[in-house]
Amino acid sequence: MLDATRPTSRVLAMLELLQDRPGITGPALANELGVTTRTIRRYVVTLQDMGIPVEPAAGRTGGYWLRPGFRMPPLMFSAEEAIGLAVALLNTRTSNSATLPTPVANALGKIERVLPRELADQIATIRDGFRMAENPWPESDAFPDPMVLATLIQGAMTHQRCWIRYGRADGDQTAREVEPYGVLAHYGRWYMHGWCHLRKGPRTFRVDRVRRIDLLPHRFDPPIGFDIEEAVTRSLALTRSGWTVEIVVDAAVDDVAHFVMPPTALLEARPDGRTRLYCTTDNLDWFAWRISELPYPMTIVEPAELRTKLNALGERLLGIDQGAPQPTVVAGA
């Protein structure tokens, strides 16, 4: 049932009247919709802008018709809605070199085919002129299977266990049952966090690596107070192999957070007002460069190798510019 108090609903109600009563007059439309004839004329322009051929008869009290032979499309968008939807779909690419995922490209093509020619041409121009900066991490171009994503979200919402076939980074695939606690879009990727019955513990999975999925009838109770963003951020920061890093920064958490974004590391406020930064990393050279951007004194708790990397980085920077600011490194805590 349309809400006749809303302008959009009244426009659609007017379209229904034009279909049911060809030749209905402006005053009759105004009476049916509870508006003025001037408003009816505005609604006619609105429908015409949407590509619907409303044709008025001559005279002040002439009626309105839909052009003979016109067939209503299964879905209608205003120009603003259609362009907004097209831009949102195009934004699923992460760089110019990345093609649109097949389901997205198909959906955009269908939308263009049912739009009025002028609007479809405008969207085609946007598509051809849409540019994005090149993505330095092409692996993040991976796009999840929409049905896999939908099934995982359904499992999380209805608390149903899922069977998945998961492809690891090394190419191996494993079949496992999981209890999806939640699904999160995080910096260009989709993640599911939940209980893995194969590993008998909580795990975070990249949704684009799920090759197959089935929803199982088994139910589960998610953890009380579960926070999907906190769980995924913690998992990504602490699951890298190699070194465990702990640093105490002489600044408040909110200040440090401007320079250290998840999932690089976790930040924890200390009672003394300083910040504990901790994570795991498999590349100390990269981490030393990343942490050197902090403009605050810091204490390296572990590992000792990070002090060596930071000192070496500082020497290289001094060789470039004697005036370059350096991070303050305290040996031990």
C-alpha cells in the first residue's frame, strides 16, 4: 500500500492512475491525490524525467495518457538514483586495471538496458570515464562470491553452522564446519570471524577464499557481547608469523591512532596515559619503517631486533638529511 502523504508515493500513485484510467484529467488526478493541479503538472515532468512518456492533451482540462505501446520496465529509477547506483557498482573496482566482478558487470549492464536512452548514455559516459588510482596491493582486488557472502551473513544472523571449502594462501583447500559470528568489510576485503570446528578455536576467514558453502541445520549461541570489528582487527594484527612486537609510546591512544591504523597493530591505553602497541609481523624492516613515522618517544619492549632495525633506518635517514627528525628509542623497558 502506497503512503499517499509522501511525494514519491504520490508520483507512483499517479502513474498507477494513468495506467488504469487513460485520459484522466488534471483536476481528477489532483482530487485523487489530494494536491493541486499545479503539483500534478510537476509530477508529469517528474515522470517524463524518469523516461515515462506521459502525454498531455491540449487545453486546461485536457487529460493525460501514457504513449501507446509503452511498456513499464520491471524497475524504475530516477536519474539521481540510477547514476548513484552506477557509481556505487563501479566503485567495487580497486584500480583502473581491475575489471568489474562478473555479477557486478552483469547487473550494471541490465540497469543500462532498461533505462531511457539519454540516461543510459550518461551512465555509459561515466563508466568509460571512471578512473581510480592503481592499487599497489593487487591481491586485495579479490571479490567474494555474492552467494557465499549472503550465506555467511545469513548464518551469522540466524546462528546456523556452515560447511565451507576454504582455499588457503598457499593454494591448499580444506573442508571445515564453522560457526559464523559475524561478517565485516575491512579495508577493501570481506572477513568472517567465528568458531572453526576443524581447528577447534576462533578463526578469521577471508570471504573471497571460500570456494563452496552450505548452510547446515545445526544452531549455535554466539559469544555474548561479540564485536565483529574488534575480533577481526585483533585477529589480523596478531596472526602473522615471525616476530611478536610490543612498544610503549609516550602519547595517548587517540594521538597514536592517527599514525597507526588497523590492522597494523593493536593499541591499548595504559594507566599512566601512555599507549601499549602490540602486534605480530613477518617483516621487521617494513615494520621499522612504518613505526618510524610516529612523532613520539617510544620504548621498544620486544623484539631486540627491532631496535637494531630502527637504528639502521635512522642512520640511513641521517645520511640523506642531517636535519631529519628521528624516533626516540629507549633500550629496554
